[in-house]
Amino acid sequence: MSDRITEHYVAPSDPNEGGEVDKVRLSDRKSNLWLDAWRDLRRRPLFYIAIAIVAVVSLAALFPSLFTDTLPNNDCQLANSNGAPTEGHPLGFTRQGCDVYARIVYGASTSLSVGLLVVLITAVIGIPMGALAAFYGGWIDSVLSRVGDIFFAIPYFLAAVVVMSVMPQRNVLVISLAIGGFAWASLARILRAEVLQVKNLEYVMASEAMGRSKFSTLVRHVLPNSLTPVIVYLTIALGAAITAEATLSFLGIGLGSSTMSWGNDIAQAQSSIRVAPMALFWPSLALTVTVLAFIILGELIRDALDPKARARR
Amino acid sequence: MTEEITVETTTTGKPAADPNAPLVEVDDLQITFKTGTGDVHAVRGVSFDIHPGETVAIVGESGSGKSTTATALIKLLAGNGRISGGSIKVEGTDITRYDESKMAAVRGGVIGYVPQDPMSNLNPVWSVGFQVREAIRANGVATGKKNIEAKAIEVLQQAGLGDAERRMKQFPHQFSGGMRQRVLIGIGLGADPKLLIADEPTSALDVTVQKVILDHLESLTREKNTAMLFITHDLGLAAERASKLIVMSKGLIVEAGPSLEILQNPQHPYTKRLIAAAPSLASRRIHSTAGLPVAEGADELDMAALAERHEDTEAAVEAAPVMISVKDLRKTYSIRRGSFKSEPLHAVDGISFDIHKGTTLALVGESGSGKSTAARLVLGLEPPSGGDITVGGQSMAKASAKQLFDLRRRMQVVFQDPYASLDPQRSIGAIIAEPLKVHKVGDRASRHARVEELLEQVALPAELAHRYPNELSGGQRQRVAIARALALKPEVVVLDEAVSALDVLVQAQILQLLADLQEELGLTYLFITHDLAVVRVVADSVAVMERGKIVEAGSTDDIFENAQQEYTQRLLDAIPGAGIEFGN
């Protein structure tokens, strides 16, 4: 090695530097996972659009009379069959002469009810199945996961078709059970994977070390920290359930034809698609926009809760 | 082993470079990262030279900009980072304006790079041989299938992998951490670069493995006269391995020069504090400053002062009653082998030790020695396969569920990872009060008062009770974890690698806090660690574990000055910087 001389450089020291090590610097505003997620959501225009659509659909579902004075069934006149839009009937008439706009407004309640019920059923079955399997492991995991696998192996839509075609009664509750009863396995799997990861974190060990029971640890620490993918999945599942109901109704094995539903409307408009395509178009649009709103909402929530998963902009 | 070294003549074409001209000249380098909350100036004007064959170390805490500086040399900054000023000259030409294709020739060929984490820097789906061959092909050192294969074997053999030919067919998961690091070093040196950047090359490895790898790296680079740029947080390691030291803080160089001179005669206040806080240096400092008055005030963090205080208490150790007594403790796991067979693994294989009240026992060992399993057994997180643990006269094996629950009140734990040990969805106040709630101690108001008292004890502001862990640094989180452990006024605290993840200054501060609390509250510590340097300053007695057994135990002084076992001696020798004569 050469005997090069390395000089000893010392930076001028800043009298304000140093002193306290690792000083606590708090920002003015509080910050935690949910607050940060909310701040993130509030900055996104898409969030407002999605929320507005969901709000309008929910309002229509709860108070359809706010949107239209026309009744969807009773005011039908065959004289208006496949009629073009007229004063007070902005979207025209169905083949039966019913007001398309009114039917869409009244159909919102069905779609939303099915969506919410399916999500509820999925959560009630899927969350305990996934969480218990992952957290306790061993034979409990083996049993619960195999049961889940069986349901997972059956395409939930196919199962719903079979169930619906043998059911004597086909109302909102039955169709929701048929869809949700077979769709929960995906949720259980997603949650199981998340819990498996969270349960090995040190705060879970710390909770047990301080004397909390296993079950209490699961409820207090593990579940709240595993819910992010569940919330995202359920939001998207809500949209998917609305589609599933529409599809079943379209196939004629969904809700009875007397029930107002976008799926039923699409099915009925199909026979006169050549003469009155708009009667098919409007309920389809309502369905698409609503489902899209829920899916976008789910994606946005995921981005807000997990900034790492966010697509690079 | 006989190694054939092919001496390559690189003089073709180019005139021989002036040996006194620097290989790399960094001048007023500035690096800016674009973030959601505005620009962050990570490096704010850094200048240094690296001469051919020279070993330079950049030392600093996390966030000092040391790694950013290193990655800028090969222009592999993260997507949101850019060089916003200054120049980097490699062999006289500025590379800051080089495009990707020109940089590709520099990377590997002129500047090799060994990344930090051997566990995640090899692609698990490709065989090791494939990844080495790929690097060789990319660097263009060999062409043709046969030549590349031969070069790959040569590279791995040089990196110290025996039977490289067979090893090449294996996958990264079949390699230990040390072997993976050897592969990465092999790849980094594959094209005979003039400069090798090693970014914390061994911080994920055990000390003994670290020593072997660094020794090997040193001999390889000396042989080929390769310059080295070490990035490390470990002052001792930097001083031991590098001739020139650059100390960085907050994106600036605070001090630079010959490493020994800086260590023995630090000028900048930051460097002084860093050196005082480094336990690896303090471990030998006890002798050099014995009898000398400790100059620093009580608020300064000085490992030597901390260690000396411990010496005084050592006499009292034997007199104190036994708090924890572990007798012939065993834990056996069964490991699946083949389809239906299983093999027993003795994670903890009959260990016994006593800890006296108010003292600290350090359980030391490398990864896989069973020390963490032992801690989990003592905490009652797992049932032992045999033996017994007695805490304050209460046998855990004979305890009922109720007695075991009450025992947990007297024993608390602080874990290693400050980012994983606090529930992110709970406020700090709720986290600290949780043990009180679980054990139904006090009412809302009294619990709140206790939280404030605890926050004060660990020197955190009271308003933190309503904040969440994400606002805190690692060291502050660790204080919260300590406060939580103290909430129930326990007699025993198990510290499972509790300071291993912290920067030296913060680590020194937490060690100081733990020592103060021990004195104030008469706590008994079981200190689990792989870091012998830290043991020197905190422990009264030491038990060294190897493969589930305690190979040597005794008072800290006995072990450090008069280790009987070869294994213990090896661990001690591997402490970086321990051999450096240290001035003040």
C-alpha cells in the first residue's frame, strides 16, 4: 500500500446540534392507521365520485319516492309498450308499458339488500372460520380449512344456480343465502393468511406474556390488525353479489318475476332488444355503475390502508 | 487449499493509470428524494476520494445518508431519488450524467456491489449457479458456456465456498446466511472490479461468521489490490477493517480521516458521543481508563461509566437471594423428515442457571443456540419438555393455572423488534395500561395515573398517552415497551434482544435507562443477546449457549478475561474492534 497521507477533516460543529438523543418530535396532528387512511381518501377525487354513487343508490333504495312519483308496477299501461321517453318518463317504457326509470329506482333496494346480506353472511361464516383456523392451528386448522376447501372447490355461482333452481321460494333472503353460503370460503382463506402473519408478531406474544388468554388475544389484537384485506374483500364482494343476483335473475332462477330487480328487468328487456334496446341499456348501466362504484371504493380503501400496495403514480 | 490465481493483464489499450490519482472522486454530492410531503435532502454535499487499493468505511446511524451515498456511486438510487448536485468521478470521468447503458459497464466491471441482506438478495427460484453465471455473462468477463461455467466455479471458490461445482446446483434456501453472503461477495468480485462497495455486508450474520467473512474479503481485496468502500453502523468494525474513516450524520460528513486517529482522538462532538456510546469499544476501555476519573457528566452516555458502575455491584451479587432458578430445562421439537418420520430437535438441552435478585444474567449465543427458546420457556409462553423453573420460590411446573397467571404479574418481557412489539392500532396509553387491565389492577383513573408515572419513568412526555406508535422512533417505541413491562411492578424482566435493533446512541440511552430502572426498582434481568459487547456493560453474570447447552457460565469479568471454552473465546475474538488499542 502507498504511504499516502490522509488528512483528518473535522466539520465545523453546530452548537445547536447534539444534546438530546432521540428526542420525541410529535406532529401537531394525531396520526394512526385509520386517521391516515381517511386523510389519504379525502384527497382523492375518485373517492368522492364512488361515495356519491353509493349514496344515491342507497337513498333510492331507502326512499324511492324521492326520485319518482310513478309506481313501477301499478302504473303500467300496455299502450305504452316499448314506448319512447315522454314527459315524466325520461327513460321510456318497458315491453309491459312500465316506466323504466321508476323500475330502476325501485330495483335499487333489491340489489343493495342482496349485496349487504351476502356480505353479512360471508363475514359471519368466513371471519370465524379463517381466524380460528389460522390462530389455533393444528387439527382445528385442518378441519376448518378442509371444510373451507370443499366450499372453495364448488364455484359459488354454480352452487347458487343449483340451490335456486330447487328452492320453492325465491326471495331476497334465499338468494343471499345461496350466494353468501358458498362465497365465504375465499374470505376465510384471505383472513387465514393474514392472521397467520399477524399472530407471529411480537405484540401478540407480548399480549400472551402479560397473561391474556389466547382467545382474548385473538379478539383484541390479532383480528383488528388482520381486518384490512377483509374490508377490501367485502367491499368488492358487495359489488360482485349484486352482479350475481342480476345474473341469477336474468337466468330466470333468481328472484320471482314480481320482485323489482335490475336482473329481472334486463331479462325481460332481452326479448325486445331489437325494437327497444334502451329498456335493456338503462338497467344494465345502473348495475354496472353501482358495481363499479363498490369495486373502486374497495380498491381505494386498500390503497389508503396499505400505502405499500399502492400503484406507483 | 491451493488456489490458482489468474493474473489478468488489464493494461491492454488503456495507459496505466497514475497510481496516485484517486479511483473515485466524490465532490459536493447532493441527493434528493421526492416524497409525498415534499423533497427530502438525504445527502447534502459530501466529498471524499477513494484511491486504488484503499479501504474506506462510511459510518453513521440509520438515516445518516451512508447507504444512499454508496448506492449513488453505482446510480442505483430508489425510484424517487436523484443526484441533485455535485459530481462523482470514476477514473476521472463524471458518471452523474451517464445513462443506463453506460452505467451497466461501470457496475460490476469497475465498481462491484455486495448488498446488505444475504437472505433476500438472492432470487429463491433460481439456483445459485444460475445467478452467478448470469452476473458473469452480464459483466462480460467470460463468453461461451464452458468459460462462463469455469469462471463461475472459480468465483465461488475464491469466495470461500468449498465444492463449488456441486453447490452451484443448489438453491439459496439450502445455503446458510454466511454462505449466501459468500455467494454475493463472489458475484460482486466476479468481474475483478477496481472498487467493491460492501453495504453492511455482515450485519445480518453471527459475529463468528462475520469475522470469517470479513477476513476472507480482506485477503481477497488485498490480493487483487481492489479498493473497498464499507458501509457500516459499527464503529469498531469500521476501525478494524478500514484505513480511512468517514463519519456521516444527517447527510453530512462530520469527520473524516485515518480510522485509528479518529477513534483515538475524535474531534467533532458527534464523533465523540458515538465513540463513547459504542459498547464494542467500551468493552476494552475498562482497562484503559481504570483508575481514571470519568470526565463526562451524568447526562452524557458513556458505556465505560456504565460498565464501571456494574463492577461495584458485582460483589453484592452472591449475597442477594436467588430470584430465578432454572433446573435441567429441556425443550424438544419434532422435526418432520421424509413422509412419516420425525426427528427430535433438542432446542434447549438441559440447561440450569440461577439469577440473584437485582442482578442481570446475560444468556449469550449465536442464532440457533436455543437462547430465545429458553426465554420463551422462562416466560411460560411454551411448556418445557422437562426440568423446572422456579421464580421467587414458586415452581412453574407445579403451578396451577391461577398461580401461573399470578406469576405472569411478576415477570414481564421486552422484545427485540420495536416495530412489531406494539399493537399499531392501540394508543400508547392503552398499550401501557393493558397489563393493568388484564390483571384487573385499579380503576380507570388510577390506571391513567400509573401510565403517566410510567411514561415519566422512561423519560417520555405524558401527552404521548393519546398518540399512536407510528409517530415514534425505534428507541422511543422500545421505551414504551419497557413502560408496559414495568406497569405491573414486576420483579423480573426478560429482555429478548431488547437493544439489538437500535442505533448505538439510542442503544446506549436505553441501556442506561435499564440500568437506572434496575437500581431504582430492584429488578432482576434475564438479558438474551447475541452481542457480547453489550453484555460487557450490562451483565453481572454470563451464560454462553451453544446448540441448546450452556457451555460456559460465570461472572462477566471471569468470562471476558479468562474464558475457558474455545467457543467462548471465539465469540470474544470476533467482537469487531475489540483488539484496537483505545485512547481517550
